[in-house]
Amino acid sequence: MARPRGWVVAEKTQLIRWQKPMRRVLWASAPIAVAGVYFFGWRVAALLALANAAGFLAEWAFARPRREPVTSAVFVSATLFTLSLPPTLPAWMAVLGIVFAVVFGKMVFGGFGRNVFNPALTGRAFIYVSFGAQMTGVWSEPVSGAAGGFARYASDAVTSATPGMLLKTGADFSVAGLFLGRTAGVIGGTSVLLTVLCGLYILWNGTADYRIVVSGVAGFLAMQTALWLAGADKAADPLRATLAGSFVIGIFFYATDPVSAAQTSPGRWLYGAFIGMVSSLIGVFSAWPAGTMFAILLANVFAPITDHAIRAMKTGARR
């Protein structure tokens, strides 16, 4: 029986097929994960281990009957999924989320290279709408002290709001704290400075496409500035809006997924701009504190047809 295109038949001794781009993303996300442990304690490491194990087993269950290897992309999905979670999320919810991400975000489409949606965000969206209180209601303040979370399992200090939520109320917060990560938030979305540095690494080695990042940031700033100058209710100034939520890590690490993003160069410019503008619109006009996750998933829907239209236009022009 012919095997689906894009699958590689594994040797009996091969369990995991390591892909160079996926290794680079893992290297880039490792400092963010370590920072998550420093800010919120060793519970972050436990969530990472559980999510990676559960994600691996979920993909292995599909790959084993075909005698195919598990792709290293599953570890990228599991790691990025975990970095998008609140530090206090119950472990079983994290496991449920990553299993949903692998099974319904990737394997039902045929496996690696065939998924329409970003798997990590597919899993996050599932638990976001299923367990709203746990995903949005309780947040941990970073562990204090020089050793930070390296000396603790979890943070004891709990807050009910993140900077993204504070934007909705017009409350003040430290911009410097956003750069360094001394704020409540998702595990991987606190330190903007570290996220940008790690994101620039995957841009530098070509793992992520710069067109998506540049157009995404430009689209977000343009839309947010327009809404702010127009006096739209709950439209914060562009700098605070950019730094306060998960937009930075979203545009560098989730929007640039090579499978679910647009594949043509013009399509990538449009894809990134769409994510930036829709992230701003959702953040300002919806009840959610940030709109990057939903903006990326919406962009995933339109990426294939955008590429198809661009290729058709090019073919027509040549004719």
C-alpha cells in the first residue's frame, strides 16, 4: 500500500526522526523555558516534562501502526504549548491539551507537514474555551529573591491580573518589568527582551521567516496606533499594548510555524500583517485580554487559499 507523501519509512531501530529546523526551535525556546523555571519555580519543568511525554506518546500511537518514526516536531509543539500556559494550570489539563493538540491539530490531517492549524495553539485554544477559569482566572507573581524559582517548586504569590488584563482597565504597570519578566503571565510570555533575543536567533538561521515577523509587528503597530489615536475605548498606547500580552512570543514562535503559515513570499507578508492587525482588533474590542492566539489560528485558515490565489495570479501573468 502506498504511503502518504511526506512520510519517511523508519528503520526498526529508529524511534524519533530529528529535523534540523525543529532542533533549532528547541534550542531557541530552551532559554525561555529556563527563564520560566526561574520566574515561577520547578513546577514549570514538571509541566514541560509531562507535556512532552504525553505529546510523544500521542504521536507514537499513530506512527507505530505505520512503522514510522515520531517526528521531533512533536517536542516543539509540546514545548511551545507549555510556554503558553499559566504556571498554575493543573497538570492533567496540560496533558489533555497537548494530546488534543497532537491528535486533532496534526495527526488527523495526516501527520507532520499536513496540518492546517498550528498544533500548539490548537491545544491551547481547546483548553482555553474548556477551562476558562483555570486559563484566565489565577496567575502567579514571579518568585522573589536572587535564586528565584530555582529554589522553589512554585510561586506562593498569586494575582488576579496580568499586564494584558490591566490594559483593559487602564491600570498602570511597569514597562521595565515587562522587558525583564518580573510580571505575572503565561510561562513563556513574561520577558520580552529574552523572547526577542531567542526569536532573532531563529530568524538569523532561517528557521523562521522574517517576512511574517516584520509584517506582523508593522500590522499590529499600525492598527493599534490608529485605534489609540482615534480614541477607541480600551485601546492602549502601541508600546504598552505590544509588550503587555503574548504578541511578541506569538509572532516569533507560533506565527512562523513553517507548516501552518503561508508558503509563498507575498503570502507571508499578507499572513503576518493579518495576524498583527487582527491581534490588535481582538485585544481592543473583545472580552479577551489578548487576541494573538485566535489571530494566528484565523490566519492558518486563510493561508492555503492566499497561496493558491498568489500562485494563480503568477501563472496568469506568465501566460
